[in-house]
Amino acid sequence: MAEDGWWLLLGFGGQAVFMGRFVLQWLVSERRGRSVIPVAFWYLSIAGALVLLAYALHRRDPVFAAGQGVGIAIYLRNLQLVRAGRRRRAAENASKTAGTGGISPP
């Protein structure tokens, strides 16, 4: 396969990963019966955007590259917010069970 063919394959692969995040989000939401954005959505967003960024840089497309670059920053920030929320909930749960011998109050 010619070099351009490999780059096209990479671009389509990145697009498939990027689209896969919406399929994942839809399936998880259907399973839970409400709209949910699973953490894996953000990881797929980053993976797809990195591949698409590489493709955009190869194509020397500044508009496409800028869009993917900004998106990556947003996806990383969302992961930080998810982690901060988990730490906050863990601390709240620890403070609720402190003094109860590790048994959660009713």
C-alpha cells in the first residue's frame, strides 16, 4: 500500500475510534435508562483525537489540527474533573463512616 493509503487508513481508524465513543455512550445510557457519559468516553475521545491530530498534521491542515488540539485539552480537563469528583465522594464517604467502625449509617 502506498504511503498515502496508510495515512488514509490511519485517518479512518481515528475517525472510527472517535465515533465509537458515541456508540459507547449510547449503549451505556440505554442500559442505565438515563443519559450517561462513561469515563471510557473521554479516553476514546483522547485516543481518537490524537490519531486525528496526527492525520491533520500530516495533511498540514491547520483548521483540523487546531480543532483536535483544543478538543484534547477539553477531554483531559474532563478526566481531571471526573477524578476530582471521585476523590471528593471518597472523602465524603470516609467522613460519614468515621466513628461508626467502618459501618455506614442507615
